[in-house]
Amino acid sequence: MSSFSSLFLILILTVALLPIALAEPGETIQALLKRLDSKRPSPSVQEAAAKAVLKRLLPGYVSSFEFKIVSKDVCGGKSCFLISNYSPLSKNGTEIVVKGTTAIEIASGLYWYLKYWCGAHVSWDKTGGIQIASISKPGSLPLLEDEGVTIQRPIPWNYYQNVVTSSYSYVWWDWKRWEKEIDWMALHGVNLPLAFTGQEAIWQKVFMDFNISKEDLNGFFGGPAFLAWARMGNLHGWGGPLSQNWLDQQLGLQKQILSRMLELGMTPVLPSFSGNIPATLKNIFPSANITRLGNWASVDADPRWCCTYLLDPSDPLFVEIGEAFIRRQVEEYGDVTDIYNCDTFNENTPPTNDPAYISSLGASVYKAMSKGDKDAVWLMQGWLFYADSVFWKPPQMKALLHSVPFGKMIVLDLFADVKPIWKYSSQFYDTPYVWCMLHNFGGNLEMYGNLDVISSGPVNARITKNSTMVGVGMCMEGIEHNPVVYELMSEMAFRSEKVQVLDWLKSYSHRRYGKAVHEVEAAWEILYHTIYNCTDGIQDHNTDFIVKFPDLDPSNTSSALPQAHLWYSTHKVINALRLFLNAGNNLAGSITYRYDLVDLTRQVLSKLANQVYSDAVTAFQQKNAKALNLHTQKFIQLIKDVDVLLASDDNFLLGTWLQSANMLAKNHHELRQYEWNARTQVTMWFDNTETKQSNLFDYANKFWSGLLEGYYLPRASTYFQYLIKSLQENESFKLEEWRREWISFSNKWQAGMEPYPVKAKGDALAISKALYKEYFGKKNRKI
């Protein structure tokens, strides 16, 4: 499940960046970059695309800026942007000139100017909070020093997305939402994004050429909210089948996405073939070397959903299908890229650890790419080296990494912010890699991060002797959370030196809220040393019991109580919340302040709920009925209170997730299917047996108003009712009965169609103040 995610100042090291670039056969990274540059549209097209970003962001300032594409020769052969004053002031009102080697560089330069000269902020929230109140009116924009500023990319790429982000976050997006996201990407310097939308329509056409019918594919493609795992061969058919409406709509959307990415000078990363095939192919090609994969993520071994089929890379059919897929994409989209993603055995262990077999697998994967595109470069997530480190020892890693010509593979060090593989693999055994921040699993809403690592990790990796690092990347599984983390991480692609985080946070808070407020600055200093200083390396940092309820038999006192992951002092964070609340009168009109206030209050209350849950279970084990009732009532009330809090901000509503799914439906059947997909993904997968479930319950949990009141609250209430009844009747906790009722309720809720609010209600500041007083006032000091 957890498979799987920019401009620096001038870099002194250039030649030393890629020692492998001199190896043969293969090509240098510089040659690859030159070839990709040739695929970009004309300067006039890119300048117009950058101007369109400005118009959507600040429509009243279009004439205040002049944009111009310049040659890399201006920046010593590197990508860069240059910001300067327009002198003299033009008749049409031009004040600032931003030049760049691509439209991405221009957009990045624009945002750099807006941040550091105008105090503006473009937030990564679901509602896209934009703080522009401090920007001067057109005609009076702040001027730069006479020489202006030039910022250069010392390493080529700023990568974006994870192969599962498409399901956790993007699945229901229309073009309007995608356009907004691509603008965000452009402003933050992203130039190497995944482009996975619509690939099922391509696969349909490819497989039909191999005599597989549309009907045969009904059990192969997953439902809309589960496509990522169907693509990776983790499951098949679950949540499907896909209608032709869906396939056609997604293909059209992909063409819009690619067109905009290309206009802005991005290099999209397209998918390629990893061997995952429909079961029907076994019947059509009975002599083909096809094996069935094992069970994944403890999913019940139901053949309708699990254990997908893998075509062995040694079989000639592998290359034939892989080539056909690449060629079909080129036919549909044109010559838009040379970089293709493929992840072999993603959370599925290869049948043998023989390096020769692994090498042949890699060679076949690349051969399929290169036959479809002679200049193909394989971009691979390095997650498998972390997720199955027992299997992937140095001989196996080298076999895969060296199975293609040097320079033809780039590895995403997916979890470098916590478990950097580059450090113990000799820089991926001399293979180019991208330093990535994974940060988020399942799209969970948890305040979390390590700002010190983000501010220094990419720099340390880049300056390491014989570094093969060629980029930085953001590989979160889900988006629209922790905006401070992603603002800093995207900015690290602009910087060659470590960031002084405290100073940066002070500037960040000024920009984010539109003014300097002492209490907020003090609060952010606390958050920096607590919530955003997680150094313990634990992967699963979201274990809040409200949304990830323990499947626990409390009668078994020999087992330890579940412990939520907590890496900071809750008392200090409560103090940060108090400071945030004290600043409320100065910032009440700021939507970015409201978002942070709601999120911080939610964080504090969810940690309190964890303690209340533990107290309730302890009371049960001690047969203290009075204490059990007290803690039960408090836990239930906390869920209700947090739901009311979340309802006060548009970013925390279940209704918007469901509404976006429903808006893509073309008929009643699709309406019910999409709603079920949307509800199921954020609750419990494979829950179709009475008492047995996989590990995939609450994985993609969300703190959303509506989900707490409608799903988590009834579940918790039932559990505590069983506890109370067990104590009253002096019986052991009936785990199987509780589980049966939980799963039955979950199934019914997932099949429901009841509407949930899509607009916020209530005063977030007033609600947060009341909750703080209720739970942390003078009579309630203890958490």
C-alpha cells in the first residue's frame, strides 16, 4: 500500500555530479537534458503559458510583469531564472521582468519575487488559500536591487508525485482542479511530474490488439479509487469494472494535462509495462511464461480480487506488449517525453533472488521501453529496496540497477527523508537518483514532519563525494496537508545551502498570514521543535485512535495496550495552540490562519483522545465500571467536538470528496459505483467476510467532518458498548461479535448514498476557543 512521491542557487560542483556519465555504453545526463529541451514548445508558447499562470493567480497584475524565455547560455548551460526591474517604467505598466530558461523557471521566478519581495503566499490547501493582501497595487510593486537576482538549478530535476497519489488524491479531479494543481507545480518549480491519468484507455487498446476483449478487462482494471494498486499488480477488479465513459473521459483529461505540462516546459513521466496482465492472456497464449503472484497486504485470498498474473520478462511476449504500450502512448500523445516509470515487484517479492534472473528482468523491462522509444530512460521508485530489504541485498540491487545502460535508469530514493537508501548503496551503485521526501502515507491528515532534514538532507546528499544525485522530489502518497512541509521542500530545489529553519519559519508565517504577529511566531517556534521535529524514523506516524481504531481484545491482559506514535511533548503543543488562539483577533480574516488553527486544534484533541481511549481500556481491565463510563463518554464527546471543529473549514469535509466523485458520473450506475469507491477507500477494503479483514482498514483514514460523525462515531460507540456490557455481565470481551458488527456496519455505510455538507459552517476561531477552554482550561490542565 505504501508503495510509493525546484531551483537551487549556483552549484560549484557540476562535473562531479555524475561520475557515471562518462561510462559507456549509455549517455550523459547532459545529453538527455539537451534532447528533452528539444521537445519543448517555442519560447512564445512558453511565455504565453507562464503569463496565463499569472493571469489565473493575479488577474489584476498581468501588465505589471514581463516574461521572457532565455537560453541556458545565459546561466552557464544550466536552467535558471532572472528577476529584475523594468527600466524605465513602460507605458503599459510593466514593473518587473522575469526571465527563465523555460516557462517553469519563469513561474518559479514569479513566485520567488511574490514571496520575498511582496510577502505573498500560495498555499497547498484543498481550497488553495492565497495570501495576497500584502501585495502592493499595480504601479507600486517593490523594486529589486539594481543588479536584480539570478537563481540557477544546480541539479536538473524537481520531481513530483507518488504512483498512488493518483488514487488517494487525484482520482476524482476534473480539468479545473488539475489546472489549479499544475499552476501550483509551476510556481514551485516542478519540472518532472508523473502523468498517469487515463492509462487504462491506452491499455484497453493495446490488449484488444492481443485479442483481449473489453469484457475480459472488466476483471482486470480496478475501480476508480483503486487504480493505483491494480496498475501495480497488487489487486485486480476490486471496485470495478470501469465504464467506457470513464475510460474516454480520463483519456481526454490526460491529453489536457499533458498539453499544459508541455506548454510550461515540464517533462512528464509516462507509465510503462511491468508485466502485470489480465488473466485471460493465459488462455490466449497458453505457452507463455505466466505466474500468479502471491497474496498482497494480507488481503483475503479471494481470486476475484487478489493474486494477479505476471508475465515473465524472459518471455518474448513481455517485450512485445511493453513495446506496444509505449508506441500506443506516442500515437495518442505525440513525442512528449523520453522518461517512463516502471516499478517491478512493487511489494511483491520476485520468485528467485538469483541476480542473473533479476538482471534479465530489468533488461527486458528496458528493452520493451527502448523498442517503443529508442531514447527511453527508466525512472524507478526505490521503495522496493526499503520495503523488502531482506530480499534486496547488494547483489540483487546491483543486478537490477546495472541491467540497463548507464544513464538510462534514474532511481527515486523515495524515503530519503527518513530512510535514505543512497547512503548504504554507494549512491545506488553509481546510478543517478533523486533525493525524495515521502512524508505522507495514505493521505492521512496528521501534522508531522522533520524540517531540519528537509532543510539539509538534499544539500548534504548533493555535496557528498562522487554524488550521483540529479534532483529532488516530493513523493507523498496524498496531498493537501502540512503546507509548511511542502513549501520548504519545494524551496529546497532553489537552494544550494542549508536553510536556517527558525528564520525561514518567521518569514513563512508572515507571508502565510499576511502580517507579523508575535504570538504566531512563538507558536511556530514550538511547532518546529515538536510536531515538525520527528527524528525517530518510525514509518507509521498516524495512529490516532479516533480514525485508526484498534482491533483489540482488552480481555487479553497479557498483550500490551496499543500505543499511538507520539514523538513530542503534548503540553508544549497545547501551549502553541494557546498562542495561536491569542493571535486570533489579529488574523481572524485569514483563511490560511483558519486552516492552521483548525488543523492544530484537531491535532491536540486527537492526542487527548488517544489517552482517553487508553484510560477506558485500563478501566475495563481493572473492572472499574464508573471510570469506564466516564472515559467512554469523553471519547465519544471528543469525536463529536472534533467533527464540529472540522466542519468549520472547507478543507476538512467528507462531502467535497464524495461530491467530486459523483460529479464524474454519467448515469445512476456510475453514481453508485463512484460513491462506493470513494467511501470504501477511506474506510475498510476487502471487508466482505463476517469476522476476518485485511490490514487495509483505516489505512487511508481521514479527519473529515461527516466521516467522524457518520462512520467513526458509531464504530467507537459500539465498541465501548461491548466493553460496558462485558463488565456488567462479568464476561470476556466478545471480540468476534464486535468485529462482525463493525464489518457489517462498514459494509452498509460504504453502500450508502446519504449526502454530507460541502460547505463549511461555524466560526472556526470561536469553536477552537471553546474547545480549548473545555479541555485545557484551568479545571482541565492535565492531558
